Amino acid sequence: MVAKKPIAAANGSAALAVKQVNLIFRAFSDHTRLRILNLLSGGELCVCDIVDVLKLSQPKVSRHLAYLRRAGLVLARRDGLWMHYRLADAAKPVHRNLLQCLTGCLSDVPLLSRDRALLDQRTCRKTAVTGCCS
């Protein structure tokens, strides 16, 4: 005889999965977070790089990065005073498909292309004394 999971447990994990997918879609629905994800698709960045390219305040960028972390889309690493972010590996097919869309489908969006060009022109002002950006 096959043991069945309790209905409450099965519904609880399904509800958690739906909640996570909703969080991912909400993360992708904001234009600032889309711009951040676009920048991070090229690799790890310091918050100061993102702030400089997007011309937004550091608290606003950090708030959006925190949302992306909660959604499981980005990972953070501390380097002294500086936080560096990168895209998280896709854990679920929906996550993988959305990242593929970001790097492929959205490459024709002028604002995202401009952000990438500005990032390519930027050189971090990293020094041994001041850390990442001075």
C-alpha cells in the first residue's frame, strides 16, 4: 500500500510554490528590477556600478536588490564595505525561462541596451585604499 501525503502538507507545498512563482513574476514586472537583472546578466556587479549606470539613489537600488534576493533571483556577496550581486542559478524551469527571455527577448529594448552600453563604458574606481568605489 502506498502512503499518501496529508492533504494539508501537499497543499502547503503547492501554495509555497505558487507564492514563489508570484514573487518571481512581480520581480520581473518592475522596470527598475528588470534593468538591474539586465545589468547582472553580464556578471557580478558592485552596487555602486548599478547606482552609477541607472542614475538612482543607493537606497532605492538596494531596496530593489533586496526584493530580487527574496525572489531568489540574485545572490549577494560582501567584500569589506561593498556588496556585490550576481544572478542566482535557475532553480526552477520558470526561473530559467524568464532569464532566457531577459537575455534574448529583451535585448531589443532600447533602455536595456543603453544600460548595457553605459555599463560597458564604466570603469569601477577600485583602489586598494578605498575599496570598490570612491
